[in-house]
Amino acid sequence: MKGLILILSALVFIFVFSVSVNANDTTTVEAHFQGYGQEISMEVPDYINLGNFDKNNLWNETSKVYVNNTGGYTISVTPELSEDSPGVFENLGFRESKTKNGIAVDPTIIGDYTFNITKNNRKGFYMSLNITDFNGTLPSDDITLNAKVKFVATAIV
């Protein structure tokens, strides 16, 4: 009889212990998020022609180029040159205006130039190529080269 009581006590102890160890209590946590479905998006020109260069014309500038912010955030935009672009394009420059207070504004070299655009707005800039200090060689005396410029945008929140 003592053995049966001991076995039953052991089974009850194991049952209680296993129930408390295997218990899984869960709760539902809920939060409401609003306005995070908006995207960063912009429109840039498909093609920009910087014109003709020769030994007498080592610098050209475009007419004003516009980038449209079509997303829901104010964005900061930095143009970057693709790695496979010809070295001559490392001299691409950008500026928002040609002059400020009657003094010529120097272009900022690609990669160092950043501008902000408020949401649902557009921003204009001038793009130039100055090959005055270009020390590299071109593959031919009469050639058309092109480069890919990526406009990298980040949200300003």
C-alpha cells in the first residue's frame, strides 16, 4: 500500500510539474502605424547632352536640369558616377545657380554635391563638364562617350 501511495504521489508530482513547465501563456501586442507606406521616389531626365568638346572648348554647361520629388517625403539627393564610367566624367560639376550676389558660383564635383527637394516639388541645377585639368587619355581623337549618373535619395524626416 505504501508503494502504491508513493507511486501515486510521484505521478501527481510529475503531472503538476509538467503542467507548470509546459504552460504557454501568450498575449497579443498591437500598435497602429500611420504614414509609413509612402515611398521615396523621384523623376530625373533620361538623357542629358553636355555638347561638344575640343582643344578650344574644354568646358560646357547644360541648361537648367530638373529633378522632381514625386514621393511623400522631403529628400536629400546626391548624384554619383557609376564605376564603369570613363574617367573624364569624374570632372562633372553641379551648381544650383550660375551666380550669387553677382559673383560666379563654382561647380561642386560629382559625389560631393547634395541638394534637398521638398515633397511634391522640383529642384533645378546646372551640370557642367570641365576637362581643363583632365590628365587622362581618350581612346580616340573623335569619340562620343557617355556615363551613368545615379541620383541617390534619402528621406529627411
